[in-house]
Amino acid sequence: MGNWNNPTGPRLGLMLHYTAGNFAGSVAWCKDPASKVSYQAIVSQKGEVALIAPWTARAWHAGRCKSSDPRLPYTDGNSAFEGIALAANPAANPGETVTPEAFAEIVRLCKERFAAHGWPLTETWRIVGHNTECEPRGRKQDPEGPDAAHPVLSVAAVRVAVGCP
């Protein structure tokens, strides 16, 4: 078994992240049992996808979290959300943002997961960022990153793209 276990509650949505590393290194790190971290999927800047944990598993991506939305009541973020991460490292590459290829793949994955769960595409509030759910607030920057004016990956933009027909 990898860095995941069985969910303890129903899936409520998707949590977006960035990995703080390149694609190959992030995939290797998440597959290493010593890391004790995983996502369901990591997306490269080229739009490649590495599935790390089964979609049915409780990946270890959220850490301590608290709901930012009353429509998403949960006590365990890892069980409540499937984790999708962009392989990006804005600390090492200032100004790095999601490429069009990676953005399109993240949106495709989100739509695929909405269909798998039977969630209407109008319920884009089910897409959250690690930064809005972490506890205490401000503990994490991903997926938006350190520069709010130039987000690494904008949850709002993903929500708009997922909600478009």
C-alpha cells in the first residue's frame, strides 16, 4: 500500500494544490512511503498526469483542515476531498504559473471527477484550495501561491472553466 488509506466519510469535493517541486521529483516523492504525502493525481506543466493514489482512497494531501464553506461539513479533509496537484515550484521559480496545457488537464480531471460522483457542474463550490481549508488559516499558500495578483493556480479560474458547458 502507498501513502493512502480508506476514507472515513463521504467525498464532498476536490482540493487543489501545487507540489513545490518538478513533476518527476514530485511523483517520486509521493510514491516514497517515507514522504507520508500523496495526492490522487499530479499534473505536469505539459499536461501529463500521474495517478498516485486510487480515486477511492484517502490520499494524504490535506493535513489539518477546517471547512471554509457550510456546504462542505467535514472533520477530515483527506477523506472529504480528492487531491489534485499541479507540479510547480514558485519558490524556486518566481512567477511560475500554470500553463494552458496543465490548466486544461486540471479542468478535465475536475469534470471527470464531478461526473464520477454525480455532482452537477454548477456546484463548483466543491472545488477548494488547500490555502482556504488549512488550519490554522495562512499555514498553506497552495494552489494560489505567494502572489495573489499572479496566482500559480487560481481556484476561481478552475471553477469558472469547470462550470462552463
